[in-house]
Amino acid sequence: MNFLNVLYDVDLILSRLHNVVNGIIIGGDFNVDLSRTLSRHANILSDFCIDHDLGPCALHPSNAVDFT
């Protein structure tokens, strides 16, 4: 299954749950580095999140740490 198919499937699930639940948490690894702004998949995932009012945890301020 390719990247766009996964997002399509998630989109179907979100559209079915839109009027049923108040909040949705999607867990998993989309294997995308959102800091790579020239990455095709990063741009597609970012647009998808914006369209569905989702916020990637990887971009949350508490995710930044000063150690590896």
C-alpha cells in the first residue's frame, strides 16, 4: 500500500466519524520527516493535516528536546 492510499483510507475513516465523535487521535508512523519542506510526502501530509484540522505531535513544542 502506498502513501497516498493510506491517507485516502484515513480520510474515509475521518469522514465517517466526523459527526459521530468530538475528537480523534491517529497514532502511528507515517515515515515522513516533516522538517524536510521539499519532501513530496511531507508536503502532502502537512496539507492533509491542515485539511482535517490535525496537528502532528512531531511539531508540538514539547517534542523538542536538547538531547538525543
